[in-house]
Amino acid sequence: MNILEIALSFWGEREIVGEVDNPVIVNFSKATNLEVSDDETPWCSSFINYCAREIGAERSGKANARSWLDVGRKTTLPEVGDIVIFKRGNSTWQGHVGIFIRKKDGFVYVLGGNQSNTVKISPYNENDVLGYRKLTTFV
């Protein structure tokens, strides 16, 4: 299996509105340094860490999206399955991370978690890309 297949197996998993939390999403945090008990805590990096762990690939182990800028090998020619890190807002620490699907018309399409509170494919502005990374698998 590759990271894309693992991520796709969670397609449609979403946060539960209200006091109840989705245990699948809560479980993603166990792959990071931030173990949480709710599904409202930002979980894009936790999701990618979980997927990377499942295939025996290197991972950041951290819950912040920009931690992925230090993982893997930098590339300027991303391929399906590579990791994409985006800036978000005006902060130097905020971000988003997902799995590269394609570029088209100024947008980068990624499969990721916490995209409108769901695992799905979403477009992001190409100007917000901070980097693309290729992961090494150890298994």
C-alpha cells in the first residue's frame, strides 16, 4: 500500500458536530506529539502522520502542518502521493498539509484531512504552497 491508498480508505470521515467526537479522527492524533480527545483540534498533520506511519514512511510526528517542511526530500516537480505544505493566514506557524493529487489553473489539489472538517480532495491556491516533499518508506 502507498500513502494515497491509506488516505483514500478514510474518504468521507468527518468531524461530528456537538459533544460527540469521531473516534477515528481522534485516533489520528496518536501518530503525533499532541494526543487529543476531540475531533475539533486541527488534524490535517495528524492525519498525514497517521497515513505515513501506516506505510512505514518517515513522518514529522508533530501536529503542526509546517513540521512537514523538514521531512523527506524537497522537490519542485511533485508527483501524485507527495506531501504539500501550504501557508495559511498571516502567521508564520499556521499551515495546512495534504497529499498531492495535481496542479491545474493555479490550484493544487490535495487529498487531506480536516478539509472542511472532512477527509477529501480540495483545491488550494498554488501561491500558498510552501513546499513539496517526497517521503522515504522504510518498510
